[in-house]
Amino acid sequence: MEYDYENFKKDIYGLTNINLSLYKERQMKRRIESLMKRKGYHNFQDYYHAMKQNQELLRGFVSYLTINVSEFYRNPKQWEVFENIMIPILKKQFGSSINIWSAACSTGDEPYTIAMLLAKHYPMNQIKILATDIDDDVLHFAKEGFYLNRSLEGLPKELLDKHFIKKDNGYQIKDDIKACVEFKKHNLLEDLYPMGMHMIVCRNVVIYFTDEAKEGVYRNFYKSLQPRGFLFIGSTEQIIHAKELGFESVDSFFYQKTSRC
């Protein structure tokens, strides 16, 4: 029998624990075929066997697959809503300490942005941010906390001056902000979800998943949140049937956990 994309998906799942069947197939298959050809492979079988033997090739595949596009203060208007509207609500509702999960955090730009904005309103030793991603390489990068100038172009100058140290062709984030963030590996489509979150931030990620996978993620987010907790999603996303999933919209791209579903 000819080795095809279905065989490839099964083998990749065994190799990486990434279930490609939960991603939009036409879009994902096209991305993989493009990468495969750039790497010099002409069929899925050869590409899989090469990755099985070459850890560097495999890491590059996982990194490409997870679409690591991130920058500090991405979509500024959303961060303005987060700081000016959502943070006061969070403080009033949950008190002087805060527990936030930045899911699929990529290179750390997002959780560090969250930490810097929270630091204006909370004692830094009361800020706890769990930042997770499926890609070991981006997690290592995020833990280092060094960013080139282009990653910080959208960050307000006051935050750049206060929380970064200029080094060579980039900036090093200061240790007090790094201490607010814990980085861990996590697969949204496979692993158990952390519990007791006041807010979950997951932006521009589930757009790559099938509708069935999206619904599963949102149901898990619901369980992960504390009663009346919040979910912050991306500018290209919306939650279809939010009420059926136990959420109600409280502002553009912000949802609150409501009744049990």
C-alpha cells in the first residue's frame, strides 16, 4: 500500500504526540508539503524516516508546525482593553494576587507583556503566570528573555525603558519580570489542563484546529478557569456557540465563564 498523508499523520503522532488530524487538513498538509520540499524530500515517507533519524530536522518540523509568530504588545487595542478594563475587574473579583495561563505562548512575548502590564497594578510577588507551548526550542528562547529590536517595536516606550536592559542588537528582560513567569511544555490537544486560573490567554492558535478540536479546547479552558474567570482570545478568532460552552462575551475578544455546560 502506498504511504500517504494518513500514514504520515499516524507516524508523526507516534513520534511527537502531535495529532495532525485535529488541525485543518488542507491548510496543514499544504504547509507540510511546502516545508518538506524546501528540505529536499519528495514524499511523506522519506521525510518521516529522515526526521526519525535526525533530531534537528524533527525540531525544525515541530517549530514550523506550531506557527511561532509573536511580538510584544501585538494588537495594541486589545492590550489597552486588558489593562484599562479587565485588570480592574480581575482585581475587584479575585483580590490582590493573580493567576494567569498564557497558552501556546511561543517565544514568550505574550506572557512577558502580561506580566509588565500586571506589574502596574499588582505587587510583583503576587503575579503568577504559567506560560506553555508544545515547542521545546521556543520555550528555551523564552526562558532566556533576550529579544531583537524588531520584536519590541510595538511595545510602549515606558515599558521598554522600565523592564529591559539594552544589549548589543536587542534587549534583555529584567529578572523581576522573568520571575513572574513559569514556562512549561504543554500540548493543548493532548495534555491535562492546569486548574484554578483567573484568566487564560490563548490568541491566534485555535484558528488552525478543526471545529471539533476547537470545541474540545474551549471546554477544557472552561474547566481550567475559576468560577467567573476570563478567556482572552485573538483578533482573528471568535467563539461560536459561546453560551453553549459556558462563556459570555464581556468585551471584544474577552469572554467570562458563566453557568456550567
